[in-house]
Amino acid sequence: MTHPNALEAARCGYIPKHPASLHENAVAVRSDPPTASSEDVRDLFPHTFDLPTIAFEASRTPMVSRVHRVGVILSGGPAPGGHNVIAGLYDGLKRIHPESTLFGFLNGPAGLLKDCGREIDGPTVDRYRNTGGFDLIGSGRTKLESEADYRTAIETARARKLTGLVVVGGDDSNTNACLLAEFARTVHSSLEVVGVPKTIDGDMKGASIETSFGFDTASKVYSELIGNINRDALSVRKYWHFIKLMGRSASHIALECALQTQPTITLISEEIAARALTLNDLVDHIAGIIALRSNANQDFGTVLIPEGLIEFIPEMRRLIAELNEVLVTGWQEFSALETLPHKREYIAGCLSPESAGLYRNLPREIANQLILDRDPHGNVQVAKIDIQRLFIELVGHRLHEMREANSYNGTFSPHDHYLGYEGRCASPSNFDADYTYTLGFTAALLLREGLTGYVATVGRLTRPAAEWLPGGIPLSRMMNLERRHGHDVPVVRKWLVDLNGPAFKRLEANRDLWAKETRFAFPGPVQYFGPSEICDRTTITLQLEAPV
Amino acid sequence: MTHPNALEAARCGYIPKHPASLHENAVAVRSDPPTASSEDVRDLFPHTFDLPTIAFEASRTPMVSRVHRVGVILSGGPAPGGHNVIAGLYDGLKRIHPESTLFGFLNGPAGLLKDCGREIDGPTVDRYRNTGGFDLIGSGRTKLESEADYRTAIETARARKLTGLVVVGGDDSNTNACLLAEFARTVHSSLEVVGVPKTIDGDMKGASIETSFGFDTASKVYSELIGNINRDALSVRKYWHFIKLMGRSASHIALECALQTQPTITLISEEIAARALTLNDLVDHIAGIIALRSNANQDFGTVLIPEGLIEFIPEMRRLIAELNEVLVTGWQEFSALETLPHKREYIAGCLSPESAGLYRNLPREIANQLILDRDPHGNVQVAKIDIQRLFIELVGHRLHEMREANSYNGTFSPHDHYLGYEGRCASPSNFDADYTYTLGFTAALLLREGLTGYVATVGRLTRPAAEWLPGGIPLSRMMNLERRHGHDVPVVRKWLVDLNGPAFKRLEANRDLWAKETRFAFPGPVQYFGPSEICDRTTITLQLEAPV
């Protein structure tokens, strides 16, 4: 009888496609960094800012290098391909010197702070090649952010005799990797720190980072499911599906899934913020399309809603900010109230008149979620809000009003979906398997060069993998100063959807057609063994955005 | 740029594997039917009960046949492979006589009653080969069940000059197909009616039907996602995922997905009914495992919950029956009440003391769902109850009590999922593509034989497709008399999970281990192009249950 893990077993034998420059002894070519964008940031990173951009090119000259001992951390939410970063890193270290070793810290940065980890040897790496998940060493959300943390980290590294540390994470984790790198130089530690850009959200990118890893696979898994739901809507012709998509702030996932599946309606948070739309506007927009389609006997459709949307609706953002304030200052009184109606009324009484009006008009379940589901800092947990159900309820009310006014005569049967945890640990697509392996290998090469405060990069990603360009840039070059808790701090910039970019423009050019006429697409499941145009295709976002 | 539908385009060229006996001019071999199980059922089907079992075998003798004109209906919820039933049927009819034609009634049985449909020609069939969904002609839940319906159907068939009708559906639709076949003979119509066993739920099976189509693909899509969620749980080690799985009554999907993914906990409705467990028992069971794992620092896991579970908990079944009664008799008074608390209190006052106690202890949202979401007949819509959220809430309370009693000291961070619409219209697996093509082709051959009241069957499904055995049995042979609305009516029996069968036994033998130690499996997405052991494997249920 076939074992359920037969596919995974077969995938373990897949050899990731990678740049020709990694086959031989890649040589680092240094080029001048671009003109500094921010003198303020430069001042904060005296040791790591004015470093060159690196590109690795194929060379026949054997490179001699010392033995490296490298630690690795997986930080934050998992993304498909994490295990291949480790595999590429391991293979790269062994290429540099056969006695190099790799040590994995367990469960994220906490493992580094507590000095909790495991040696990662060849047989272990082989078992995890091309698999999904972060379970080889686990992940975690603990942050390395205080000077005390950095001192502890450097002490652990010294005790473990580490020469380098690779931090696999998103914008926050890479920010902290850079701060750690700078701090190490400041205290004369020789520890070198390199980051790897990870996040399914797709918001860690920039001039040298064409995409973060995991975005490709996660958006394909969600697109598979949305395609199936599209087909269901088209087959039974009586349901409206409201689908919330993971992606903490940026709407890249919703945008990519829209281009892949051509749904009836797609909300893009960045556009809503830019146009300062209200919740009411959005409900009008959706109800209007539903009524229009109903007139043509199309009482069905799919609606994509990015998870972080609620914070991009200006009035909701204000409401949430006020709630966060009120729940801190009025916590004692609030907690003492016994019933939810009393709690809600108490809260409403503390808000500005506009926010109070908005809050009182929210469906009760959402009003409760806004005050009950708090994170440890007392803030609203936006990801836990059932925004897809909020829209179903509000749109249902609007359609009811329209029916009373004789402007709608259809049937509205909604279903809600949330696609998130189904995609973060999927088996990586060929693209993500190849890309992450190359990123890990490249991180090893950056360490060989004695570089620190860098992020591994791979350019020319829409070309065949053999032509990809591995390299690195100083992380501080990706930073801006942002105001946080009353201080200006350097952070790797989060890239939101560019409303002037080609991906959004393509949605904009097509969405009226997709709303009016049904033009669903059905991408199907990720394939590994078939024709290259199916198995190796990248996201549409990357195809549109990548430099030619 | 690759088109999102590139995979679908490639799949259109797939040639379904099918039995060798269909390559040539298959000849029907008739064998005596088994001894009648029910004389009462026989009496109701004088024209279609005592007919032989059919098996088609390869023959070199060319078969001469008249031109056939056949109508086809897709009935009920979609299932992967419906379009290949049509493709197989079309190819079979053309093999019988090149001038044979196929007519599709639109949107289910309603299309037959309203005479609304379309000709299905070769180019149309070619566009839909191996695709998911029922959108070629749509589906619907209208039932053909009254004598008036049967008269209308026969009149439509006569006007359309149909010689045969193929009904693709589950137990209800096949029951009605059989009643229509019998009725046609009674009124001297020559219309021949053949059924095809469809349902992702997997509950239309029996001695001659090894599995219904769609079960394979749907359970694989859900298993892909559960495997990804398993991997997420294992990677971040802090979430409990409660996953509701589609499947109206039977727990076949939950059972198959459990065997595929080896989750921490699986509830099987049939076992709960057999052991007469209470909601409290189940909450104790789940909370107990969570506490046990927490002691071993495993504050994570996955729980599979079949959609229909609530009706299999005896006390909940009684409560729902009472609610259905109360909401009919007390509708006027109930509707007049303005607030939900008043409505709930009114309802509780009308229930038996046991049911009232149970109802009052339910979380408020569930108590509301039980009285607000009614189907057109006033019955509770069980599928709409968020049973996964019910368990999260009740288990959370229980863990809170255990914490107070110092018997639990973990953190419980739950997430809820519902997997259903994501799987019904997926692109069919190779198995379902092959099986449905063979079923459709076989339906054509049954019509060629002039048989009516049959269901198409394919035997030996765990062997290579070349060795499959196409054939048919009289539908009435699958029937039992059941009491409905005060009358004994013949219905195709729904097959629930057999607690003495090998599939449940395998779960039973492993589940304690899976609960205590983490033994997650990760089946990954359905593959079409790779090694046969990955692309052509059947469900574990079928492998275990199929006759050798």
C-alpha cells in the first residue's frame, strides 16, 4: 500500500535548479553601493552601511577558505522552502570547506537566547530536502531587539564557536539581524550575520530582492483553492464566496491570487487607503456588483479580501487606534463589567462621536472581536477578525435595503472562507525549492567573503535558474527611519502594493470585465513532475515586475 | 507569460486509462441476480427488479446497434470527474453508432422538467475533458420525485426524441432515477434510465459499487490541506487546529483524511452514535488529550471533525428534533419576539428538560445558529453549524476548569477551519478521471443493451485500469424500505462508516499513538505527471476495502 508521504519521499530526491555560478567556485564581484539614501541611517550603521553590492560569478579558480561554523535561525511565520535554505546553506558550507559545520537554533531567536539547538548533519539535511514547513528546527516570534539580547546572542555564538549566523526571516527579523551585525562589530566580535528574505506576504522586496521566498508557493496553494471555489460557484450558480486571504498588511497575496484566478471582486487594501474609502463605500461597491449580476441571473461570485484590510480603511484604523487607547486607560472599569452589551456600551461611550457611531453599527460579533481578542500588548488582533463575515453581514443588510427599494431582486447565499494556515507550510513549488536552495547557498558564500550585515539576494528570477544572479546587499541599505514608540528607529521597509505597478494595473484593467462577465480561471494544484511551463512558472506578480 | 489555466489545458489532452474491455466491442455477460433481499422492494419494481447483473467483456465481434439519443443530468452537489462522465458517455455513444447524440439538461433535474438544455457536441466535450466542476451543464438540487414530475420528464424525453437518460447523482438522485425507470415502463414509454454513482461523501457504495466518484479527489484535496496544517502545527508548536470536513452524514471523508494525514484526534460520527456519547464526553476526550500533550510540551495538534457529527450525538439529535418541532408549532410566537435572548428563552421553555438544559449550556452563537439558519422546510441546517467553533469554545471552557483544578497548565491557542467547497470542484485526480470516464462509457453500453433502472458500475478498482470490470446492476437491488413522512418508501441505502470495517479498524489501531506522539503525514497536492505510485494511487479506504 502506498504510504501517504510517497510524494514527499519522491521530492527528497529533487535536485534544485540553481545558477551556473554556484556549480564552480563562485567568485565575488564587488560593485560600489548606490548613493546613500539616508545619512541618518548611515550614521547608525558605521560598520555595515558603506559596503559594496556583491554578485557571485562562476570562476575556475579554486577558492581556499577556512573552516566555517555557522548557526541558523528560522524566525517568524513559516514559509515554504525554509528547509531548502538550510540545505543550500549546508551544501554551500561544505563546498567552502568539508569540515565546516551547521548548528540550528530551535524555535526561532529564542533558541539563540537560550542556547538551545542541534547540530545539523548530512543525513538530517537529506531527510528534509524540498519539504515544506520549518519543523527541522522550528520557528518562533521572539525578537532579538535589545542590547541585552545582542550581548546574549554574541555570548552564545562565542561559546558555540560560531563564525557566522544566518537569520531567515521577514522585515523585522532582518532589521534585527542587521542591528546584531552592527553591534557585533561595535563590541569587536568577529561574528558575521547574514539575512535571508522570507515571507509568504511578499512584502520584503526592493531593488535587489525581486521577491521573498514562500510567496510563490503560498499564493499558488491559495489560487488552487480559489480556482476550485470559482468552479464550484460556476457549477451550482447560487453561492457568493467571501474569501479572506492571509497577509498581515500588504495585499500582494490577494493581488497575485486575483491575477491567477480572475475572481468577481478583489479588494486591495492599499487602494482603499489611497482613496480613503469607508466601510460603507466598500459595502456599496460589493452590493452593487451583486445586484448587477443578479439582473443577469448570475447570483454567484467570489470575493477576495486581504486579511489586513480593516487597518487600511481610514475610519476603521482610527476606531482601532481609539479602542487600543481606551482599553489601556479604561482597562479596570472595562474588565469589571460583566456582560458584553455593557462592555460594548462602555467602550462606545469612550470613543469619539465618529468612531462611536461606526462601532455601534458593526455586527455584534465583530464588535466583540474588536474588544475581546487582544494580543499581549493589549492591541486588537486584526488577523483574528472575521472580516469576511463582517462583509457578508453588512452586504446582506444592504441587499435587504435594496430589495425593499426594488433595486435588487436576487437571492444572496454567502459562504465564508479563510485561507492562511493551509499555505504557509506547503511543500515548496519548484520555484521556491530552487530559489531557497540558492539563497541558502549564497548566504554561505557571503559568509565565506567575511561579509556581515548582508541579505542574500538572487537576481534575474524570471530567467531559467542557470542564469540567476546570486549576491548580496547590505541590509542597512534597505532601511528607513520610522517612528515607533516615540523614537526614530531604522527598519527594513515593508513594500506594500504599488498602485502604479504593473501587477495592480493589470487587475485594474480587467476587474470590471471579471465583475460583469464571469471569467474565472482554475490554476489547479502545484505540479512537480510535468512540463516545465507548468511546474516551473513563477508568480504573475514576479513576471510582471521583474526587470527584463 | 504562462496562462493561469495552463495546467487545465495540458490536462485536456490526458487520455483516461480504461478497461481493456472498452477498447473493442464490449459484449454484455449477464448473470443471475443475487437472491432478492426484500420482497417488499421487488413488489414496487415489477419491471426493473428481476434483471440480471451485467459485466462487459472484450469481444472481437462487431456489435451492431441503432442510433441512440441520450439526455444527461448532473444532480446535487458537484464532485470531481463529472465532466469525464459526460466525455465517456459521449465517446461510448459514438462508438455504438456514429450518429448517436448527447443532450445535456441544464442545472440539474430542473432542466429536464423545464426542458432546458443544450446539445453536447465533440468540440464541447473536448474542451471539458478531465476538468473539474459541473459547469458544462450545471447542477441543481431539484428532485424528480412525484408522479407529475415523472410524467413531465417522460413527456420532455418524448418531445426531444430521447431513447435514454443518464442521471449522475447520489443516493437520492439514483433512487429517483430508478423510480422514473419503473414509471416509464409502467406507462409504456421506451425511455431507458441509467444512474451513475456520484458523491464526494463516499456513502453511495455496496457490493457492486466499490466507491462513488469524486471521493478520491475531494479527500485528497482535503488531505493536502490537512497535511499542510499538520506541518504548520509542528513548525510553530503553539496552535490547535480544529478542522470541520464536508460530508453530509457519513464520516468517510474524515476517516480517509485521517488515514492520509495521521492527525492528533479524529472524531467519527458513526462511532459516537454507536457508543451513545454525549457532547460532554467528546469535550472531555479532546481536553484530556490536549492536557496530556501539554505535559509533554506539545501544546499543538490537529482535530478532524465530520460536518454531520452533531446529528450523531444522541442528545443533540434529540435536541434538533425537538427544535424542528417547536419551530413549526411555535413559529408565530417565536417570530414575534424581537431579541435573540427572548427567542432563545422562548425556545428553551418549549423543550424537554434534558434538551432545555443542553440548549442553555451551548455557546450563544451555536444556540443562535440552531434556531436562525433554517432550510426551506424549517429544519436546522446542520452543515451551517460551526461545529468546529463549538468544540473550540467548549474545550476552552473545560481546559479553564482543569487549570483551576491544577490538572492543566498549558496554553490553548485554537484555530478553526472548514474544508468543503475547496474540494467539490477540484480537477479530478487520475483515478477519478479514469473512473468517471469508464462509468460514462459503461452507461452508454448499458443503454445499448436496452437496460433500464440500472446503475453503472466498475469493479476491481484497485487493479490497473486495464483490468477494471465495467458493468451494471439494477438500482432497485440497492434499495431498502425506509420510513419517511409516515410512509415506507424505497431508497438507495446510504452506507455509513462500518465500525467493523478495515478502514475504521486501522484508525482505531493507530489513533492512541497519533494522539500521544506526533505522527503527522503530509500527502501534498494531487499530481498528474509523475510516477504512477504517486499519480494513480487510490484512497486508502478503497485499498483496504476492495475485494482482492
